[in-house]
Amino acid sequence: MTTSTRTSRPASKPVSTRRDSRRPGGPRTAPRLPQPTASPTALSPTALSQAAARRRAAARQPHRWFADQLVLTLSGRRPVHALLGHALPAAYDRLVELAPQAPLRPTGRHHRGPDPEVRECGVYRPRSGVIEAFARITAGERVRALAFRLERGRDARWRCAALDIGPSVSVWSRTV
């Protein structure tokens, strides 16, 4: 069995910006220039896969998953019964009440505005087995708020226990 030896290129010396202390007034080396950052289109496949892994990890968090599902339901892109096993009765009733209004439906002519998406999802854990979360939902220039409470059942599954969405445009127009 033969082994091949790799020849490596000699490592270059790091560039220093300090003066040579042995020679007073000695020459300075060139300062090190900052390396340009890669643009999103020029990322390496490794960096892209790491970014995708971070997005998947965020989606596995129960509050983020529920926020995404609630946005799909409240924008009319998914039926309410898709969350039937994921919500407690009071929260499901609230969802049934909100869904026909589709408060997160894209606005604009013929509802062709940008699709709403979860921009930020925050979490507060008042005690073990309970998550109180909020989500900032954006659709173009419009920003909405969504708050919900998740409770872990005896079967270790998270279920939505309460749900609230910020006031709709019609509420704002009545008070102004």
C-alpha cells in the first residue's frame, strides 16, 4: 500500500501594520485591507446550505411553525380545518370566526398584492409547557400583528390555546 504525500504551498506571512521596533523610523508594511463580503448571489454552496439549515431550524420551533400556519389560514391560502387538531376549542372557534374575513388576505386590485409573510416571531415562556408568542406579518408596506398562546398537552404536542390579531383596516377607518 502506497501513500501519497501532498505538497502544500508555503503559507504567506500575515501582513502587519506595526513598525519594526529594531529600526527607528523603519518602513511600515501596507495596512491590511478588509476583505469584501460576498453578495447573496455569490455565496458558496456551503454558505447557502448553512442558511437553509438555519431557516429549517427556525421553522421547527413550535411558535414559528404556528405563526406560519396561522398566516396561511388567515390569508385564505389554507382552510381552517387544516388546524383542527392543532388548536384547542376556544382558539379554533376564534379561527373559524376570523377566517371568513381573511384579515391577512393580500390587498390591492383583485387581491394580487404581495403575499403576507412572517417577518419576526418573538416568544415568551411564562412557565414550562406554555409559549406566548407574537408575530409581525408583512405584506408589502403593510404590517400586522398576530399574538397567540401555545400549550403543550399530555401527549407532548403543542396546541394553540388563544389567538388575537391586531385591528383590521376597517377598524382604523371607523375611528379616524
